[in-house]
Amino acid sequence: MGMIENRRSIRKFKKEKLEKEKIEAVLLAGLQAPSPKNRQPWRFIIISDDKKQELVVSMRNYIQMQIKEKADREDIHASLETIDIIEQAPVLILVCYEYGTAKQHDDGVSWPIAAKDLEAVELQAIGAAVENMLLKAEELGLGSLWCADILYAYEIVSSYSSRPVVSAVCLGYKNEMPAAREKKKISEMCKF
């Protein structure tokens, strides 16, 4: 099996500190992703050590306030698990959108997505950058987790960036080797 098939979302990390060279190798892989017109609409903020712990505490407090207000929202409750994972991981990379890199205006394509067409393709490029980072982490023997639950504490995470934060990546040495999760078959997902 190849790197794509071997990659897993890691939710348990060793406390071992990551070498700066490995972090930079993962970031460089993200920077190599394709993007429309080579706009490279991503920016990354690396948070570790005391700054990460401060973020974790703030996020946890914020989410607990949200739970009190919206007790019936299981998705908000589940975001606390992501915060626990972030706390374990030695490094958190905030993935930000360098909004406005496009020089053209929205061409008014009508579709049922709450984003302008240029925003949508730039967000796809950011996804490609994140995927490159996850695959590089696997190649280096590191664990990673692509986190979207940070958006439940957007007011907190957004204070770390002047740009919109769209997701995050936990990075560290693996402390688990989960089995592959079942993926849907080509016949279910593709039309020829």
C-alpha cells in the first residue's frame, strides 16, 4: 500500500517535541500545492508550547459557554474531543485564507453554494495544500489530524490571525495506529 492508503487521522500523540526541520518540511509540502492562477491563497500559523496551551484553555472555555447556551447541539459537545486532541499534539497549524488574492471579480455563476465561485476554487486549493501537508507528515512518520471543529470557537482562533481561519492541522509523533476506516466504493461515488 502507498502513502495515501496508509495515512490515518491520528487522535493520540506522543509528548515528544517536533523538530523544526520536520515542521518546515510539512509546511513546504503545503506550499507546493496547486492553486488557480498560482494565487497560493493559504497562510499558515504555527502554534506550540505555551501559546498552544493558552489557545486550548480559551477554546475549551468558549465551547463550554456555547454548550450552556445550546445544550442540545451534539456537534458542539463533540468539539471538546477535538480540543483534547489539540492539547495532546505538540504543534497546531492554523490554516488561513488569504482572501482577496484574486484580481478578477466574481463572474456571477449561479450555484447552490454559499461562496462566490472564486472563493470556492481558492478554498479547494487550500484543501489541496492541507492534503499535501498530511501526506508529507505520513512520509516523515508523523501523525496528523485535519481539524474543522476549531470553527466552533471561531471567535477565539480568529484572534490569532488577521485572515479568515478555515481549519487547522494537529501535528506530532503518533501514539496510535488506527485501522483503516471503511471508504465508499468507486461504484457508489463515481459515474462513468
